[in-house]
Amino acid sequence: MVKIILALVVILLSGYSLITQTFELMPYYMFFLGAFMLMSGLAELQKDRKGFWGYMNIVISLFIFFVYIPDFL
């Protein structure tokens, strides 16, 4: 349920940015994208499929958070 909500928020924010050509909401979009990737990675690891993509989603989400933290401060 949380993944669906995060996916909808990401799609709505990115669609709004594409239509209006304003990019002031980009840090929020990237925050929700990072949260979505983190939830996807944790869901993969909880399914006992400890493969490459579960860890890769977590690494990508941490990278997104690390890069966009200065935009929030």
C-alpha cells in the first residue's frame, strides 16, 4: 500500500514538472523516489530473495538521499 502511494506521488510530481516546465519541486520528487526505491529494496529482501536487485534498490535510494540532502537544508 505504501509503495503504491509513493509511486503515485512520484508520477504526479514528475508529470507536473514535465507539463509546467518548473523544476522547483525536484528535491521533493527525488525524496519520494528515494523512499520508493528503499521500500522496493526492503520488500525484495523480505521475500527471502536476497538477490542483486534488492540490494541495488537500497544502494540507489541511499545515493539519492545523499545527493539531495543539501537541497533540503
